[in-house]
Amino acid sequence: MMKKLELEHFLPYRLNRISTAVSQEFKAVYGRHHDLTVPEWRVLATLGQFEEMSAKDIGRHSSMHKTKVSRAAKALEERRWLKRRESPLDRREEILSLTSLGRRTYADIIPRAVAFEERILKMLGPDARALLAALDRLEENLTPAE
């Protein structure tokens, strides 16, 4: 008799479901006030953290396909939250950065993002540290080397 997989207990499935649930819940933090998509938020947050970066590097950092990064950057640029300049190292590449309006938007979201994370960690209680350590190990072992 063939062994059956109990999907609801299968770790990859559970991680994916939890990721989707957390992402949807978190979208209420930035989406409600600023009408951002998930890729737009990731581009905004990455540029908020690193100041400036190429689209290729944003994709690498945020694990997004270049098409999603490009669409998100275009949408942020249309809102005047993002600006582009030619890369001094490669004229075919552009360096993206936030405008002052984009930086203000980022600064507005960050306290709510931190509070959201704190709420999740509080839900986990004393298990939070062990979960974070386990996630670190998974990332170290499952993330391909660049």
C-alpha cells in the first residue's frame, strides 16, 4: 500500500501557508494606508534600507523576479516615490533610489511594520527565539550561494 502524504502536516506546505497568511496580514499594515502591492512594498522597503540599488540587486535581495521588480519600480516612479539615474559602472543599468516623498512614505510605514513584527513575536512567546534560530538555519542551508 502506498504511503500517503498528509499535506496539512507537510513542512513545505505549512511554511508556504504561514508565509501567505503573514504576508496577507502584513499587507493591511502598508496596503490600507498607501495602496501598495507586495512587490511595491518590497522595492520600497529595500530602497529604504539600502538607499540606492539596481533593479537586479533589489530582485536578488528580495527574491523577486526581474519583471516584478521592474513593474513595482515603474509604479513607484509614477507615484513620484522613486527616481532613477544611470549607473556609473554600467550605462545599461539604472540605480534606483527613493525620492523625498518615497522616504516619507517609508518612514510612515516602518513603525507599524515593527509593531506588526512585535505582535507576531509576542504571539510566539518564549518560542520566538527558537523559531528565529530555526529560520536562520533554514535560510543558511536552503538559500543558493550567489
